[in-house]
Amino acid sequence: MWIQNAAALLLVPLLFSTKFLGEAYSPMTMSAAAKATLYDMPVSNNGARSRIIIYKKKISSEVDIVSPMELGGLKSPEYLKLNPQGKMPLLTVEGSSFAIPESDTICRYLLSTYADVGPSFLPNDAKSNLIARLHDMYLTTIQGCLYKATPPFGIYGTRKDALDEFRKQMKVIDDLIDADRDGIYLCGSEVSLADATLFPTMTFARHMLPKFGIPETDALPPKIKSWYSQLLAGDDVFNKVHDEVLGALQGWDEKGRWDTIPLAGLRDEDPETIFDKIIAKEIPASVVYEDRAVLAFKDINPAAPAHVLVIPKERNGLSGLRKASPDHVEILGKLLVAAGEISKDESLGFKDGARIVINDGPDGGQEVPHLHVHVLGGRSLTWPPG
Ligand code: 5GP
């Protein structure tokens, strides 16, 4: 009810304004648009697309850009009241009964509310919309693999899988770009929502993928790479947003953000073991099970009638169980599931159950510094172990 009243209150001055009664009303004046606030910070790539629209349409006096810190931060009760997700960006509009906590919806609100001000951003262009949607569905959902401390990243349990997928999805978008388009923007000579959506995330990718060992020259696929440098060279607003995002990322660098992230600051630098040779099939082993992540083979020096070792194919820092971190949750689960399956295999000599053992470190009697699960059975084992 109060919102209807608020709308009525807004209409009264409009009805009596000379613009409304006399000349054709032009939204160029923007007097009809309710004041809005975008809660956002420079580092937010998803918020940056709204900032590109605000800067391009020159509507900064209509849409305040405010840091969530002014309300106490993303997790403060005051901010959570506006956005229970505790995320940015968030758009609030005076007189509206709800806030908009989602980037694409914020952009579309800005594009329709300020349709006649500045560039249109081609809201009905199929290619622009497709690139923006692909970005939101397949890049945004896993972009945490570039900078977050721990998995999962979307549906991916390991950083490596998420990074591979991120690069694959950039390539899918790259394939949609015309090499000979007539202008510097993704859809040609006019800036579109796709440019605003993709550009800030590509600033992330260009800065962060090299931290994971991907050469800087290969961080972006070819057509995205040339589009990106054309925008940097030829569009002031994109340049400004590039500086905003990159400036914040460099702040993360200074704070050592990537120092403790596996595959970036943390790499597996322990020496190779005999198991690497078995994985590479350089020395023979009696393999009983193999999939993408796990290899299982008979122990060369069996301690029971049935004795199989189950190992991760990529050690990824797991020289022993004490090195396990949230990055290893997926592989640890896979090793145990494989061990359970193997222990049921009578053709390997297992009977009714097995002992599943991980020796860890000198006190545990570990000899090979590549995590391995012993599956022992074929007879009744005693307890306690020696
Ligand atoms: P740990 O004492 O480190 O827990 O166990 C290492 C296991 O690897 C031992 O049981 C040992 O017999 C086994 N092993 C060591 N080298 C080889 C090898 O070259 N081939 C196979 N199949 N097993 C090995």
C-alpha cells in the first residue's frame, strides 16, 4: 500500500509540471527516475558492469555508488537487511519495495530506466545477450577458482578442474566473436551489455591466470584478447573501470592473497617418487583399477594375502595425509570409495572385509611420500597393529 502511495506522491509533481502538460515529456531530463544507490566496490567485477553503464550514460548524479562498508560491510545486519545474500552489487531504488541484488537485473533496470540517455547497450541484441548469459552461467559461477582460498568452485571440487573449465568457457565465448566485426565492441561499432559484462571478468582472468602458471600471452583466448586491448586503447570508460578493478587486485597482491593458494603460491615441489613412474607406466605394476583421478595396483611386497595400494594420480601436494587441505576433499573421498570397492573384489583375494590403512610420516611407517591407501585382506587381521 505504502508503495502505491509513494508512486502517487511521485506522480503529483509530474502531472503539474510544464514538461508533462505542455512539451512532450523527455526522459532525458531524468526527473522521472527515482534516485538509486548501487552498493559496490572497485574490486567487484560483477558490479563493474553496472559502473560501466553508469559512467557511459553519465548518470552518476542519479545513481550513487556507495561502498557496502558504509553500512558496516557485506555481513553487517544493516546490509543483510537489504541483501540477505550478503553480496555485492546491490541496487536500491527510492520508493521501491525491494532491492535488486543481481548484476544482470541491475544492468537491465539501468538500461530501461535510462533508455534514452547515452548508449543503449543493445538490450535486444541476441549475441550480446548470449555472451552476457554465458558469462553469468559458466564463468561467474566458478570464477572463485581464480582467487578464493578453498573449493568447491561452483560444481567443481578441485581448483584445477575449475580453472580448466573457466578457460574452456572463455573459448566458447571467443568462438562467438566475429574476427572482422566493424568496430571495437563485441557486437561491432556500438557498445553492448556483453562488453560491460565480459570486460571486468577478463581483467580478473588476465591478472590471475598467470599466477596459476598460464603464460600471460595465453591468459585470454585470441579474439577476446584483441577486443580487450582495443577497448583499453579506445574507450575511456573501459579504461577507467580497468584501473578500478586492477587497482583493487594489486591491493590483494600486496596482501599476499595468492601466497597460500594451491597451484598459485603453493605448488607441489616435493621430489618425485617411485609412484610417479608407476603412474607414467615407466615401471610395471599390477594395476587392478584406474580412472581419471585414481590408480590402484598390487603392493610389490604384500603384507597380507590381498594387498592393494590406492593412490591419487596427481599428488597435488599430498605427499602425506598431514598435507591434506580442503583442496583435497574430493580426491580423499575418491580414494576411499575406490578402496571400499577394491576390498569387495574376491578375484583379488579379498574375503569378508579388509583393513584400510594410511601410514603417515615416520611414526606411521610411511616410506613413499605420495599419499597411498593400503587395502589389506584375505585373512583375519589382528589388532592392535605393531
Ligand atoms: P608405506 O610404508 O609408505 O605406507 O608403503 C609403501 C608401500 O609401497 C609398501 O608397502 C611397498 O611395498 C610398496 N611399494 C614400494 N615400491 C613399490 C613398487 O615399485 N611397486 C609396487 N607395486 N609397490 C611398491
